[in-house]
Amino acid sequence: MTRTKKAPSKNASIIDVARASGVSITTVSRVINKIGTVKEANRSRVMKAVKDLKFSPSIFAQRLATGKSNVVALVIPRYEGVFYSFYALELIRGVGTMCEVLKLDLLLHLTDARTPLSLRGVGGVIFSDIIGNRAQLEDSLAKGIPSVVINYYVDDLDVSCIAIDNAGGAENAVNYLIELGHKKIAHITGDVMTQAAAKRLEGYKRALEKNSIKIRPEYIFETDYSRGAARGAAEKLIKAADPATAVFVASDAMALEVMAVARELGKNIPNDLSIVGFDDNPSGLYGPVGLTTVRQPLIKMAEESVKELNRLISAGKKSTKKILLPAELVIRESCKSLA
């Protein structure tokens, strides 16, 4: 009679591994979590039992044993259309890709800024911008949780941050329009409650001032980054008694809306109105003309934030880094020279 060997249980536990290898549960835990002081003979028996039983250690048990968690929380302030946002999707893509490379688990947390974050079991936090949720960042730091802020330069807290040079990018965009001979240059802002939009407005004003061009308040249209608000601003801009010949828009999505409104009102881009956006959203390539824009390195910013957080988690280093990434002007067909 032939006796069939019983297949290993798919639900083998650490107790089963200890029994099969003839050692204590504590020894098995030390081997699994790569903690020293285990005899080589015992380690070999444990590893053989793990293989024979097809034992898969609990991630949570490993975290308890090592005192570290590989869960990274990405905190994004909640706003309407967040999952249609080029900015948000690029950040999630960049953070997610680097988390996979570094074997980190990603937890996405959309916050309304008023509710305290649940950070139990989290090894570190990436804050995507600080929009009304500074208290959440300060709470994370107070609890000693490794934290990194992106898209917001924090100069008054001891926290690592990686941001875009929004002011420099905006200044370059407006300088380009000035070089083309434009002096009547409008600006459609984003939500200036965000640091990015405020810095882009700052860069716009700085370029005009450095070139001795008067800042005209009627040429500045404040919006909330929405296409609807951009449409209203574009109508006012184009129908003005003394319309601008060029406009710098705080996002590509809004710039494309401005382009659509101009065409609806019988204007030609760029003959009647030159337009520069900000983001380098791929959709800017598929309009009536290619949109000149400012490329911000979103993927690089996202990936660098994960690397920095992993450094803080792994090494327990207290030193922080503050990085400002440059933005790049991308020239296409939406601007005309008046020179």
C-alpha cells in the first residue's frame, strides 16, 4: 500500500514552523525578522521548515517584532475633481511607483483638513501640499512620525520638504512674453490660498517689475483653479475695453479653457491673444495649437519624497532636507511675437 504524502497546509502558522524545526516560537520570530543571536543550525532548520510548510509571515507581526512599519501614508487635501486632476494623478503615480520599488505599502488618505489623521501603524507620512491642514503636519511631527511635505516649501518647521520653484517658473514665462514684445500681459491665478498659486502670482509681478512694466490690477483675475472660473475670467479679459495681448495662466487646464473661450468669441490664438500655461499637461498638445507652458517635475518631486521618507524611516535620521526643484519653460505655438 502506497501512502500519499500530506500536502503542507496553506495556513501554516508560526507555531507549526516552531514544531517542525524543533525550536521555540521566539527563535522562529528572530529568524524571520533577521534578528541576530540565532545559531546557524537553528536558523537553517527554521528556514527549511518555512520552505516546506510554505509559511508566509504576517506583515503585522513583522512590524511588531522590528518596531518599524513599511506603510507610507500619502495625505492629499480633498477638493472637487481631485481624481480628474493632472497634478494629483501624477503625484499618486510617482509616489506609488517609488513605493513599489522600495517595497513600501501605500495608504492614500484624502483629508478635509479638519479631521485628525489616524496614523496608527503608519511608518511615515507624505503631505501633498499644506492647505488648511498644518495642524495635521504638526501633530505628525509631535508624535515623532517621519514626515515629508511636497509642493509646499516649509521654512519654519524642522521637516523635510520638496517643492517646485513656482515663482521662478512664472517669472520665466512672463519674461518670455515680454521678450516677444508684449507689455499688456494678464494673469489668471489659481487659488492663492495655495502656496503654488501665490508664488506664481509673485513671479508674474516680479517679471513685470524687473522690466519696468506697470502692474495693472484689472489684468489680474483670481480664480480657484476650476475651468468654470477660468471661463469667466477669460470672457472678462477678452471683452475688456483695453484687452491684454497675452495672458499667463496658472494651470494648463485653465489655459485650455481660455483658449476655447477665445475661439468661441472669434479670436485667433496666437494672433489675437498669446497664452502660456503651467503644468505641462499632455492635453495641451491636442488643442487647436500646442500650448506653451511651464513644466513642473511632478514625478521627480513625488519619487524624491518617497526616497527621503524611506531614509528617515530606515535610518531614523533626524536631519531634514529642503529642496526646491526648478521648472522649465516649454515653448510651443500659442504665443506670437509683436516685435
